[in-house]
Amino acid sequence: MESVKTTPTWVWILLTGAVFGVSSAGALFQQVDDVPPLLRASWRLQLTTLVLAPFAFFQWRQLGAEIKGRMFDRNTILWLLGGGLALALHFGSWVASLDKTSLTHSLLFVTAHPLIIIVGMLIIAKFMLGQRKPTKKEIIGACIGFTGAVIALLDLGHEQGDHTVTLWGDFLAFMGAVFVVGYFVSGRVLRKWMPIFIYAFIVTLIAAVLLIPASWAIESDFSKFGIIGWTASEFFPWFLALALIAGILGHTGLNTCLRYTSPLVISTSVTMEPILGSIIGYLIFDEGLPGFWTWIGGPILVTGIILVVLGAPQVNTNNQTLEAVAEG
């Protein structure tokens, strides 16, 4: 008789902590909104790079000569640069949205990337033979999700804490979701043979570096704070919290849980980020409550995302989850 494998209790405890960890990032970012958003995003990624470095170094030492040589192929370098650029655009857009709209709206729209993936799949499948079309459940989920987003937009002008819901802020968050799909695509190509921490370290480093000249060119307060201003005593605790809580507990915790439970469980759990992030912002940082229409549209949007996750073939869900939890 075959033994039944059960998920250890500590995994569920870690998963709960990890989901709360990743959900805390938006509220933590808003506590240092004196810093320009692109520079703030770079600081976050700089610390993430430092966290990833020892893990990447360990994996590099384990690589054989053939894989190490492949790291320097032209196509590999282009995909890494593309992934880094997409990650920089994602973080830059999302962090900027936190200054221009409410915490809840920012989290709702930036986590809508599964809906964007479905739209992209429909377009690609129409023009390219052999590409998988979305399942019926994925299409229904995307339609429900976009309906929820439209309803949530009826709250334009509502104030949540110190932030007001604006169309521009919601658009920036949505673009953050669009850009992160490019990061996923890069990861899907390279992760077929490249170890996870090496990939994440390189693209995160590229993103952190790219955001520095972007901040210098666009943000007038760049010189006031500096490239590594996160080392200042007034900012270090917040960015250390982002690295330890959102980074190590959150993303590393999710990666750990992947070894013991289904990626479908991880994907579904991560869809709770807008809800948990809003709760964290309200209870800990006094960010206020969402408006009436966000209470209606937000759950509908999250429900649509969950249907998309559940409707995907298991192999695709695995890939999307692995790349998503490696981020940040």
C-alpha cells in the first residue's frame, strides 16, 4: 500500500507568513514616499541583489563548464538584458503608482498580470500556429477580472489615507503588470537551463542599475538622495524591512513552499496580495479603507484572476508561479 504524502504543518505556517510578507511591500514603500519613485525602486532592487548574491554565487560554483559557457552566448545576454529592462519598468511603474493612487488600487492593478497574459495568448494564438489558446475557464476569468477592474475605476477621486485614486495612478500600476509579463517571458526561456538564483540575481542587478540613470534624468530630487541613499539611518530600516519581510520571508518563503506543496496553491495564495496588503496598510500604517466601488470591483477582479490561475494547464501554472515568486 502506497503511503500518502502530506504537506508538513510548518509549510502552511511559512506560506501564510510568506503571503503576508509579499503583501507588505506596497505599504512599506508608501512610508518612504519622500524619495522619488524610480530611485526608491532602484534602492529596493539594490538590496534584493545583495540578498540574492550569496545564493547565486553558490549555484554558480555548482555549474559545469558547458552551462557557464552558455551564460555568455549572445542570445542569453539579450534575454537577460530584456528581463532586466522589463523588471526595471515593472518596479518603476508600480512604485510610481503608489504615489499617484490608493494602496488598494495599486495592488489590484499590478497583480492583474494573469489577465494580461490571457489577452496576449489570444493575440499570439491568432497569428502563430502551434501556440496554446487560453482555456474557456481562463477566458471567463479574464472577462470577470476586467469587469471588476472597470467597476473599481468608479472610485476615481476617492481618498484612502493620504492618497487619492486617480486614473493615471491606476494606469501606472496596470503598466507595472504589463511589464512584469516581459520578465516572466525572459524567465521562462532562460529558466529551462539556468538556475533560479543566478537568473534572479542578474536581472535584478540589471534592473537596479537601469533605474539609476532613469531617476537621474527624470527626477529632480535625485541628487538630494543619491544612488545608495538607502544606507542613511532614516531610510535603512524601511528598506531593510522590504528586503527581509517582502524579500526573504515573502519571496524566498514562497520558493521554499514550492518544494512541499502544489504550485497551484502558491499561485492562488498570491492572488490575496491586494486584500492582505490593504489590511496591512489600514491596521499598521493607517492608510485608510478603500472606496465603495473598490469593495465591489476588487473582489470581482481577484475572483477573475483566481479563475485564470485555476483554468491554466498545470505545467503552465508551474512555470508562471516559479518565475513570479523569484521576483523581487
